[in-house]
Amino acid sequence: MHSFAYRANALFTFGVTILAIMCVMASLSDNLNTPSPQAQIEVLNINWFQRQPNGNDEVSLTLNISADLHSLFTWNTKQVFVFVAAEYESKKNALNQVSLWDAIIPSKEHAMFWIHTANKYNFVDQEM
């Protein structure tokens, strides 16, 4: 007859093995997902463009942003952070990046959206 410690060890080993198998299956199921989000951004209008007294340029844009992000949501995704960034070159820097708009998509039900908006953050080019 087996002792209590031997039986407890066998039960613990079985439990850890099942847990490891479930972890591998969860990892594989998430890695086999191939997301294919689609988005379209259109600049509708340049609301204003001004040169500030310190030499910086500031721009306000009106944007149409539409996206279908359903494929990003899996059993392991709770929310998705999306943003629109502008990249450009200037005399001072080879690469400038400015965030224009961002949002948090809380669920798959909100993953398809269309928004007509002005840039959320100031688009300022610093030429100092």
C-alpha cells in the first residue's frame, strides 16, 4: 500500500501536468490567430496653420478615421489601444513622430468604428 506522501505527490504531479498541457494549448491557440485589422484615415481639412512667435509651426486637422479591428480580439484580448501618428522629416531631425489621436477599444462590440474628428493633440513642429 502507498503512503499518504506518495499519493499526494502523484496527485500534485498529475495536476501540474494538466496545468502545463492547458497552458501550451492556450499559447498555441493564441499564436495560431492571424489578425488582419483594416483602417482608413483621410485628412479632410487643414483647419488652421500658424507660425508661433518662437518659430514653431502648429497645425489643426480634420480627420475621418474608420477601422475594423474585430480580428484583433481573441479570448485573450481585453482591450485594444489604437492611435494615429504623423511621421515626417525636417531639417533638424531625420524622423519626427507626433501623436494626433488615440482611443481605447474596450470590447469586440466596439471594434468597428467610424469617427469624424479634429486632431486630439497639438501637431507642433519644433524648428529650434
